[in-house]
Amino acid sequence: MSAWPRSGLLPESHAVPDLLVPGLALVFCGTALGRKSAEAQAYYANPTNLFWRTVHDVGLTPERLRPGEYKRLLDHGIGLTDLAKRHFGNDGELPADAFDPGALREKMMRYRPAILAFTSKTGASAFLDLPTGRIALGEQRERIGETRLFVLPSPSGSARRYWDIAQWETLAGLVRGLS
């Protein structure tokens, strides 16, 4: 693709695979790859996204990884996926049919991580089938089998006004408590 639009169908050549293996402590679930991430073929690749800095700052990784090093998260018991695997773009630009909650549920039942953390209320909303206003940040009552669900404020640069690292710190504490 020579000139990428802001959002659209993800070219097969730029699909970023799930980073999932059985028994992970934590899986982060984004809504969809942003345009920069699709171009880079790496999760959370936009330089304005706080994901990689935050994962390190809260102690989930001993060093700050770069987006292209995302596979190294497995060394720390952490996986990655997105709710919309065939589209890219900002949350508000994605069509409603881009989300596949059933596929995410099947993946979690198969891989059984201890915690699934949504990196935006939009993703959690699509999965839980609730309006974002009815979703609180933090741990949810719902589970997928034994997998606990957690909702984080988005690290995206476009969601900066809602940013708060406190829930990320709480999640890191829960993960540390698993060992």
C-alpha cells in the first residue's frame, strides 16, 4: 500500500499475528491496529502511544521494549491481541462489524491467560456489549472461564485527555501477585 488512509481493511501483507501461548499471566487486547502500527507491522507503534513506556514504567518489563520487539513480551508472560484483526484505524473510525468478540472469547478459552486487559474502554465495550459509559476502569465482574477481565485507559495519543497510569499500576500489582 503506497499511501495509507486513516483507516480501512488491513492488507493481509500487514496483518500482525496474535502473540498468544497457553498459560500467560496477562494478555493485552487492543481494539485494532492504528495506521502507524499497521504500516510498521507491530503493536502500539505510533510514537505518541504510551503503551511501551507504561508497560516498563509499571514494572511489567525490566526494560523498555520497542514496538518491533513485541514478541519479547512472551519472555515476561505477556501476550497481545486485538478485537478487530482485519481492520486498522482509530477506535471511532472502525465499522461496528470490525469487532469479533466471539473469536476473542475462543482465544481466551483456548490459551487461558490469568488476566485479559483491554487497552481501551471501546474494546471492552465491544466485547462486553455495553456502552462505554457503563464500563468502569479496573477489574470487571465478568470472566472468560477463569480469566479475569481488566479495563485500562487507552495509551493512545488520541485519548490523552483520559490518560491515567493508576489503573496500569493496579494491573501490574495484580500480575505480580500471580507469581
